[in-house]
Amino acid sequence: MFILGHLIIAIGTIIRIILDVYIILLILRMILSWVPVDRTNQLVLIVYNLTDPVLGWIRERIPLHTGGTASVGFDLTPLLLLLLIYFLNLFLVDSLLDLGQHLIS
């Protein structure tokens, strides 16, 4: 069980790092939407290409953006995605880390 515990802790840690990096990308995306930027810049393209698929998926399912009948005037999908990522960090990752620690001891 010792090795399995360390494996689960490693998986939880990797998931946490991925989620933290995605949070940084999402915050950059929100900042870039507030200021005029060159959309042909490679760094801007990377941020948009990494965040657009998930944000687009949420926009298709939940009408929280401008243009619908339930419009609030601005895009709330990044905020909703941030809340979802924080939930995954608190529930999934912390559960994996606790399980791994329990298996080690």
C-alpha cells in the first residue's frame, strides 16, 4: 500500500499543478479581454487557444454571455470556470492527497 499511496499523491499533485497553471492562463485571458492587444501575438494566441475550448464548451451549455435572452451584459463563463477549478482543487485533489496519506500511514 506504500507505493500505491505515493502514486495517488503524485497523481493528485500533478492534477493540482495542471489546475493551478490553468487558473493562471484563465486570469491572463480575463486581463487580455480588458485591454487592447494584438491577437496575432504568439503568447496571446497560446492563452486563447488553451482557454477557448473549455470556455466555449461552457458557453454552449449555459447562456451566461452577451447575446442571449438571459444576458447579463458581460461574459461570466471565466468566473464560472474559476469556481469549477477551485471546486476540483478542494474536492478531487484534496481527496486524492488525503487518500494517499491514509494509504502510506
